[in-house]
Amino acid sequence: MKSAVAALAGGGLMVFGGLIAMLLALGGGIVSGAHGALGRVVIATLLKWAVVALGLLVVFGMLKWPPLPVLSAVILTVFAYIVANAIPDKVSK
């Protein structure tokens, strides 16, 4: 049971980090120029991974949950994100 909750925490960390990145990168209205847009995406990505790193620190350091399910869920979530972005969008063609 503890391993299942740990895996859920790992996947949840990635989803929560992605949500924060999405809100920061896309939720601020119109950006003037490509530099501003790229800057927001870079900052959002860095913030996402900072949230994931702090979450992993809490899960491993404070809660003492097993690391294998947590890291497996994080890696599989990243893999699912890559695969989802590789699928061509048929609506825009």
C-alpha cells in the first residue's frame, strides 16, 4: 500500500509541476515579443522542476517513502509527456 501511494505521489508531483508551469507560461495574457514568451516558458520549466525536486525531497527526506515507486512514476510521467507531444495534431493540419 505504501508503494502505491508513493507511486501516486511521484506522478502527482509531475502533474502538479506541469500545471504550475502551464499556468505561468500560458496564463499571463499577451506577451510582447518572442523574448518575453521564451523567457516565460524557460522560467516555467525551471519552476516545474524545482517543484518536483522539492516534492521529491519531502517524499524521500521527511516521509521516508520507498524511492523506487516514486522515481518510476516520475520517469514514466516524463515518458508519457514526451510521447503525447510526439503525436501529430490532426486538428491543425
